[in-house]
Amino acid sequence: MKHILYSLVFIFAFNYVYAADFTATVDKDYIEVGDQFTVTFSIDGDGSDFKAPSFADFKVLGGPSQSQSIQIINGKMSRSLTFSYVLQAVKEGKFKIGPAKLTSHGNEILSNTIEVVVAKPSQAKLNQMKQEKDAETQLQKQAADIINKNIEIKVTTDKTNAYIGEPILATYKIYMHPELAVTQIGIKKSPQLNGFWTQDFDLGQIQYKFETINGKTYRTAIVKKAILFPQQSGKLSVDSYEFNVSVRLQVQDQKQKRSRDPFADFFDNFFNDPFFNTSYREFQTTVVSPSISINVKDLPKNAPVSFTGAVGSFSANSWVDRNKAKTGEAITYRLKISGKGNFQLIQPPKLDLPPSFEVYDPKIVNNTKLGDNNVEGDLIFEYVIIPQTPGTYKIPPIDFSYFDINSKQYKTITTAEQSLEITQGTTANYSVNGTNKEDVKLLNQDIQYIKTSIGKIENGKANFFPSIWFYILLLLPLFAWLAAIYFKNEKQQLINNQNELRRRQARKIAEKQLKEAEKYLQLHDLQKFIEEVSKAIWGFAANKLSIPIANLTRENIESIMKNKNVQEQLITELIKVLDECEYARFAPSQLDGNLQSIYQKAIDVITHLEEEIK
């Protein structure tokens, strides 16, 4: 009993000694609407898994900002850990900030609750808030003016006169001041494009380059590219696109600037003026592309009977999978149309066959893709035909007509005639209604026709049990379903394995790119240095988060990392390094002395993220 009592006392004393003091404080006793204040959560000791309370009654301006301090007094070491948030009061009243949570020595502990009283703003405060609001409005207006004066989106087409169905290549290109730090471009609003069928190019990540036009240098990039197929004649308009453009600007400190313009001499001597205290801000504006007009002509009136609207340059051929078959056996007839043009208007022709043939609706295999200025590739129409009567038959040639863009006239292609020799099979004549080729199962060979007879009749009675083929065919759908599930799982497993390999090698690949960047830094090739650093960071994020690099944006990086419980401070550091790389790419000469710092920050953020993201 004594031992038990001593143990309990010891445990109590141990917990008392290591009980951490976790407190919450604010830095202001008096707060008015519009005031900013700091909430600090402090623990005397070690802690982990910090969870902040809700700040629903306030606007969060910053945080969490984490810091740690270690003191050694008289040989005794003590630690403290703090988490700080900058809040802004938005309404008057009494509000409670609930307790934060934290784990210390295996125990979850709570901070105290804080009551914050927000007073109605004084007239002086109201005047100050109005001045700040007016100043912010003016700042936004000035920023928009700077952006709009130094950025423009132009539209070019490879032709302004076209026939109905003729492809038109439209390219949207942005032109901007070489030192304008554009961080993001996206489509805000697309036009209706009435009268056109369109197909957009997948541009992936926007690629910038420098161009000199009339002695003036611009930073340019293609932001949209599409092929337009006019569907009606007349003067058609391609309305304007609206693009969201985010730009990072340096803003002068209002208290120390010598000019009333916070962006004064932005592109002249501003970068080299040490007098101003400056900070970076991101501004958004809408840039509108100009509308364009296309004159569309009707196609000539003398169109062949077999013309269905195809415009371009095409070839056609046909074939059957076999020329000899038995009644009741399936034959596949294929018609292949290849070339360039508006494939979406090509319709499957009707086969001219005797009534003794069952003809299924064709399966369409689309192997088209976007080329340089057109849609190119081929369409294959697969027809399943089943003869019911023996004999020698011909599948007549098929006429395919199109309007040739080059010669400006109609052309007709005639496919070869196909011969069929049909012998009597074991199946009886039958009729299939309401069935198409999609209902016929494909199992590692072309077509397996489903036997419809009831089997051999003996003694005037049908066999009660069908043949073994009946059961095989009966179970085929089950086997096909099981096979589909198996291959789907195998494919998913392969994808998962590939993603896991990417995650494991993310840091190794990034470090290799950073070594390349260091070489360029030593050679003073600043542009290539920044490119390699950017590749390293974006590539690391793509591999670590298992996202295609073309789909990466600052927004989804931030969102996914928050879902993975990555520290907000670390996410902020990552975004900051990306912004600095982007800015350095626009104006490397202005940041020559900070490139080593960018390089070190990239190493640090990749190292910390590797430890954070498991």
C-alpha cells in the first residue's frame, strides 16, 4: 500500500513539475472598430500540434507567426514558444476568443479564454478609417492605371475571310513592360462565340519570352490559342475575352515618400532610389482583349449528293476483316477518313446491302488531335454486318465528298468495292431488332456473335439443357466484368506506384536542378539561374503533391498543403520564394545582389517541406 501511495505522489509531482503554463494575451487594453491588435499564445516549455481558436468575429490580417526562445540562467535552461496572430476589429461589442489547443509532454492543454471589448470608433478614428479607405481606393486605381498602361492583349488570326467550316487559328498574346511582375493570368469571362464551333489548345504553363517591336522591348506570352470553325455565313464577330491579371508592384511608404504618387517613377529611377521605404503588394485588374470580325462565305452551290459538310483535305479507304464467312457470323466493315479539317461534321455513311444482312449502327473511333492550325488525324467507322443467307455479295463503294480548301472546289473520294463469299452456317435465319454494335462483346478478337438457336430438336422436343457454348456465353459478361475490375485496379495501382515514386524522388530531383542553378549563378547567367530555381520549386511541389505541373497554381498549392496540415508559415515562405523568382525573372538586373539569397531560400523551403509533407 505504501508503495502505491508513493507512486501516486511521484506521478502527481512529475505532472505538476512538467505542467506547462499556456496563456493567451492581447497587446491592447482599448480597441476601437478598425484597430489592429495582436493575439499571442505562449507556452513556457515545449509544445506541438498547435490549434488556434476561431477568429470569426475578427478579420485575420496575419499569422500564425511562430517564435521560440531559449534562456540559460545559472546553468538552468528554459524554453518558451509563442504563436501570434494580427487581427482587426470589424464591429463593436463584446467578443470572446476561445482557448487554443496544444500538446505538451503527451497531454493536450488549453489556453485561457480572452474577452475583447471593441468600442465604437471615435470621430477621429472614423476620419482616419475614411482616409485609409480613400487612400486604398486611390492606390488601387493608380495600380490599375499602371497595369493597363503597361500591359495589352492582342488577337491575331491566320485569316479574316473564310468559308463555312474552314478552320481559323486565333491567338491571344499578352504584351507587357519587361519589368512588370505579372504573377498570374487567367480567363475571367469567355464570350458566347455564336456562329462558331471551337477547339482550344492546351497551352500548359504559360511561357514568357522577350520581343523587340519598333525598337521597344516587351515581355510576351501566348495566353490563349484556339481553332474556330464558322458554322454560318456573314460577318461574324468573335467577342472580347476578359482576363484576370495579377501583378506584383513595389509600393512606396507613404510616410517617407517625397511624391504624392506611391508609384512615382516606377519604371525609371524607382528601383535604384534608396530613399524610399518600399514593400511589395499584389494587385488584380481585368484586361480585355479586342473583338475581331471574320467574313464568312457560303460554300459553292454545286455540292455533290454525298457532301455532308466536311471542309478540309481528306483521304478515305475501306476494308473488311474477312471476305469469307458463314451465315450467322459477324463481319466487320471499316471506313477510315484521314486528313485535316472539320471532322466534327463528318457523318457515318449508310451501307447499301441486301435485306438479308443485319447491319449494326457503327462504332466511331476518333483519332483526331489539334495540329499547328487545324484538326488532323482520322475517323474510323466500324460496322458490324451479319449475313443470314449464303451466296456471293458485294459491298458497294462509298462516296465521300468534301470541300477542298486549297483548290476551292468539291472533291469526291470513292472507296474500293468489297467482295463477300457466304456459306451456310449451323445457325438458323434470324432477325435482330433495336441492336447496335455497342451491344456486341469484344473479347481479344473481333466480334463474337451470340448464338440464338434453341439447339437440336430430338423426338419432337427441344433439349432441356443447351450446349456448353450456352453456358460459356452466359458467363462471358461476368468474366468480362471481373476482368474490367481487375485491370482497373491494376491501372490504379500503377498510378499510385508512380505517384509514390514521384513523392520519394521529389527532393532528389529538385536538388539536381538547384545544382544546375548554382552553376549558372557562378557564370552570372541570371536568366537561366532563375529558370532552374523556378523549375526546382515548381517541380518539387508537383512531385510531392502528385499534381501535373501544368495544373499547378499558387492557389491549389496553398490549398493542398493546408489540407496536409503544413504550417502556414512554411506555405507563406514557399509562395514568397516563388514570387521572388517571378520578379527576378522580370527584372534580374535589379536583384543581382539578392540572387544568392533566393537560392538559399529555395534550398531551405524544399528541405523543410520534405520534412513536413509525408
